[in-house]
Amino acid sequence: MSKNTGYQLNQKDIETTINYLKTKNLPHTAKDAIKFLEERNTLAHIAAHKIVEDEQSGKIKKVKTN
């Protein structure tokens, strides 16, 4: 997965995601799980950039991290 986030895709996450996909009656192979996780990682990355942009433009107050 992305080196930018520091997240390393692992077997436990893949297995957990397969089980989740099964509960939603979605295709649930290991390949499906990896694709699902990669899509969510990309979405989180885009959302983080949007938050930073909105903070810098003054649209929203700065998000506290502690």
C-alpha cells in the first residue's frame, strides 16, 4: 500500500476485510479485499488534503491533534 501513509498492508487486514465484504454480500476474494483497502486508503488521503486546504484557507478551524 502507500508509502506516504506509513501503512503496510498485512494478511490480518486482508482477512478482516474479506469477512467484512462477505457481510455486505460483495465479492470477497483476497484481490477484492486489497482493492477495497487501497481505495479506502486513497479516499482517506484525499480527505486529509482537503482538511489541510480548508484549514489553511480559513474555511474551518484548525483540527487539534492532541
